[in-house]
Amino acid sequence: MNRPAHLPVMLDEVRAALSPVDGGTYVDGTYGNGGYSRAILDAADCRVIAIDRDPDAVAAGQEIVDRYAGRLTLVLGRFSALDDLAADGGAELVQGVALDLGVSSMQLDQAERGFSFAADGPLDMRMSRAGESAADVVNSRSRDELADLIYQFGEERRSRAVARAIVEARAAAPISRTGQLAEIVARAVGRAGRIHPATRTFQALRIYVNREIEELRLALGAAERLLAPRGHLAVVSFHSLEDREVKRFLTERSGGAARGSRHRPPEQDGGPITFELPRRGVNKPSAAEIAANPRARSARLRSARRTEAPAPAREVAA
């Protein structure tokens, strides 16, 4: 079946939030197919350091690196370390950071990557192609552990029934295929509505395998340290767990204010005011974009502008 090419979500809105300027340096923390990187580079005579943890995306991006003749640097790594990766690329401070969270359409469309049950494939879900796979998780965790992670990261109300069905099924044979797991979950949850009953369980496993919430928390702190005063942060999320993390971080770092102001005191009880919020709430995709790209339906864009206040010190593990 032919699928549409990967389309960057809310591209115009992200570009506007970043406001690229000539001579600036920008970080695209989730390169994917390079949509945001190209938009930034085309908007101004600037430089982009693009990061992706997926070696396939980095390999495929070399043609675009060549096209921009030294203005695009593509790095294999995690966006949780974007400040260190940017420093390795010669940028101590940057004028903008863009993050497009979750899994890319390219990864979803490749059955062999195991992110989706739309086509049967190995139960993998590893963005970096390294470490513990989703199959390892479903075949090794206890029933209670599975129920907890499916509830926490998938917000699946019937997580206990799903976990019980997984444990019963794997007792007969290991669960190794996406179609196999999807059917197990469907039988446990039942089919109702237009959303497949395995959707939340697959989301939970993907987030857990890739440590996505922890990575996001670290990435937001890294962006805070890396952004120059008046630098811009733009984050596109696709589900409530991600959006809550971004909202919580920006609310805390802006002193709880809906709008920042240069006349506000630089310190409040919660620490330094490191971000200003130029608008209330979130940007949502237009009806026209959703019609052209159904993946955009759940997208939410939050943006912020860096103040001159120093970022909190990096937390050091005990």
C-alpha cells in the first residue's frame, strides 16, 4: 500500500515561533526527515545542528547535509544531550531549539521497526535500534509491572486486563510480532469506537522502551541551558503525557505566568524566570492541515522565549 511521505507537522507555526535570523544557530532536536531543518535553513542564512537517535534517519539525511553546503550538521544522538552535542559542534549558545516529539511517520510506516500494528512486523519499537525491545519487555516483566507501565504511559484504563492477557499468552509462546500483541490486547479490551483497542498499549510500550518522558525532561533542561537570551523554544507534542510535561516545565520556568514580562522580577520562589511565554495556551493545527495530514490531528505546539536569567545548574546523579 502506498503511504504519503512524511510531512512535518505545523511547519509554518514552528518556523514563526523560532523566527530564524541571519547568522543564527539553531538546533533541530528531532531531525526525522529534515522538514524543520530545511525550513529553518531556507528562512535565513543561518546554521542548523540537527540531532536524531535513529541511525536510519541520520544515514538518509546525508544528501540534505550536502545540499546545504556546511550550514547543516547532522548528529547521531539523543536530544536529552542536545546542549552537549551542540557544544561538540562548536555552539555554546543558540538562537532556537525545535523538538518534534514521539515517533516519526517514517518509523511507523516501516513494519520491520515494530512501532505499529497496521502491518505485522517484529515487536521492536527501539528508535536507536539498541537496547531492550518491546518484545523483551512484554516477555519479561511481571503482570503488575506491565499493568503499571501500560496505565502510566498509555493511560489505558483496562491495563490490568491487558497485562493479564499478555502473561497468559506468553506462557504458551513468546510474543514476538506486532500483530500477535495487537490481537491479544484487542481480545482483552474489546473493540469499541474508531480507535484500535491496542493503540494505548503500543504507545505505552514505545514510550517505556525509548524512555521518552525522561528524555523529554532532560531535553527541556538542556534547551534551557543552551538557548541564548531572547532565543526561542518550539515543542510539538502528540499526546497528553508529552504536552503535560512541556506545559509543567514552561509554567514553572515562567513563574506560573501566562505571559512573561521584562518588568517582572528575575527571581520568584520557584527559582529564576528563564522563559517568557509569548501567548496563552497552545497552538493547534488548522483544519486544512489536518485534512492534508491526519497525523497532525493531535499535535500541540508550545513555544517560549529565553530570558537573560541563568539556567539552574545541571542536576548531577548521586
